[in-house]
Amino acid sequence: MSRPDERPLTRLPTLQPKKSSLELCVFCPKLCRSACPVSNAEPRETLTPWGKMSMAYFVANESVELAPSFANPAWACTGCFGCRESCDHKNDVTGTLFEARSALAASGVAPPAALRVIERFDERSAILATNALDLSSLAEVEESAPTALLIGCAYARHAPDEARDAVRATAKLVSGNVSVVKVCCGAPLLYAGAKKRFIQQGEMLAQAIKHKARLVVLDAGCASTLRVHHAAHGTGMIAPVEHFTELAARELGSLNRVEGLADGPVRYHDPCQLGRGLGVYDPPRDLLSRALGRAPDEFQRTRTDARCSGAGGLLPVTMPEVSRAIAATRVDEHVACGGGTIVTACASSAIKLRNQGASVVDLVTIVARALGV
Ligand code: SF4
Ligand code: SF4
């Protein structure tokens, strides 16, 4: 039999452009192994970044059979970009594993939980279009406004108060009304392995905002999906896309101190998609410092080295116990650092950490209070 690197990826040919990324991991001494929240929570070699990339590679070049046991590790990833930071090559494991999910799903070996996400996508993302949150009744919402605001499905479903805070705060920051976007960015389709539909969803979103001057995005996951993953697939948006914290930090002088907030530790958790995904580390800290009147408390590992909450990449549905264990570890670290309140800028992280008993406040709520809206 020929050497592995001489075998073409005939079984999953759409992975051919990712062959060099896969091979960096396959032939690597695994420098990133301690960075992966999934293999830290469930210590199995196949769940390390190396193991996941190797399984996809060996399925693709027909070294192993096309079977769920070899395919499923591609879905054992939160998409946290943590391994990239420990990798001398800055290898794109996140993007490659998402591409592998798509190739494996097209070959009929996606996990049932991922297939259910694809089947239910239209029904679940309809919450943005059906006005279930009644955002259009807010005085700050106007369909023809030049600033579009994408709330995201996680906020729409699980954090309606924070969604309303985002509408009011964004309107105050841009000194005008906002138009609320009714189309999902398609992140669940990307994570589940439905690449064609993911790209179509991006095109629908681009169409929906084509007359807007800018798009402000509340959810860190949606912002990273647009600026990293849609951009990589050539479905970039026409209007400039910025995360809510980037907009708010430019208007820092409009924020006042929030009384009562600084009683006890207030610890900032870097959402993976906002931090490593978009490189946005200072704006949330600047906002929080302004509202607190002092620098926020920190986890032991922060910024590029911050640890994942376990909420991303569909891990809560494909490996719910592992996802819970990751979140529990973050809360234990928070308690070990002195406890208090966790502030984050990602609805999914907030839900996960809250479910493990932590007191969590979304940064958008603090900004809204600091703006007096
Ligand atoms: S991400 Fe980098 S360090 Fe980790 S296994 Fe792949 S090549 Fe090695
Ligand atoms: S992106 Fe995060 S979860 Fe995925 S393999 Fe890398 S470290 Fe693990």
C-alpha cells in the first residue's frame, strides 16, 4: 500500500483543498492536545484535534471504512479555534472539520443529532421572521432604517430581554432607529454539515441587507459565521459587519458607570467566536471597565488562551454530556478565581454557564444600562 500522503482523497473529494491542513495534523506531534476542551473533558485520543483530523483524513483516502465510528469525531468539536493558538502552523482545524462534516454528511454518515438540526432548521430559525419577540413594537424599530441589527436565533429563543436591550442600545449608539434582520446566518447548517444550504442562507441574508448601510450583529457566533465562515465560502455580506461590542466601544464616551455593578467580582469570559474567532478582546473589556469604573476581573486563562464554554459547534446536541462537563469546568475555574458574576457576550455561553449554577449577565444588558436605555 502507498504512503498515506500519496493516497488521493477519493472517497471525500471535496476535502481535497483541505488535504494539506489534514496532513499537518496527521503527521504532527500534537502540540495542541492540551488546548482542546472536548478531549480535556473526555480524554480519548480520537477526540484530540489530531484524532479528529486524522479520522477525517483516513476516511477520505479510504484507509478506513466509511462508518459512523470514524465519521463522528468530526462533530466532536466546538469550533473554538483553541487548537490553532497552540499550533506552530496555526492550522485551521475548525474550518477543516466543518468541511469534513459536510463531506461526511453528503456521504450519509452524519450523526442523527446533526441530521435533526438540518431537518428542523427552517422551523427553528423562523423565530426571527415571525416576530415572536414582538421587537417591531419597540419604538426604535423601523424597517427602512439604514442600520440593520441581527439578533441571532439563540438570543431570539433564549434571551428575549437581552434582544430588546440590543435594539434600544444599538439605536442609541447610532442615533437613529434600527431595522431588525429576519434571516438567520445559517450557522446551525454549517455546524451540522449542510454546506450548500449554509451558503444559500448566507446569500439570503446578503439579499435581505443589500440596501443597508451596515449590519450590527449581537451574537458572537453569528458575527464569526459571517466574517469568517461565509467569507471563506465567498458569501460575504455587502454591508460592513460588526459585532455589537465593536460599535459600542467606538462610542465609549456615551456610557456611564452602572451603580451597584461593581459589588463583588465581575469576571469577563471571552466567547471563543468573538475572541479567537474575530480577534475582539479589548472592546468588551473597555465597555465593562467603563460601566464598572475599574478593570473587570479575569479568568486564569484569557484572550487567545481563554477556555471554551462548551456551547459551540453543535456540541450541546451531538455530545451533550461532554458539553455540560466543559461548562462545569469553566464554572469551577470561575469559583476558584473568586466567584461573583460572569459577564459574556454570547447567548449560548451565557445559557451553558448559567445551567451550571453561575450568575451570568450579558454584556449587552450592561451596555444598555450604561447608556440609560
Ligand atoms: S492543530 Fe497544529 S498542533 Fe494540533 S495536531 Fe494539528 S498540526 Fe498539530
Ligand atoms: S477547534 Fe476547539 S474543540 Fe475543535 S478541535 Fe480545536 S480545540 Fe478542539
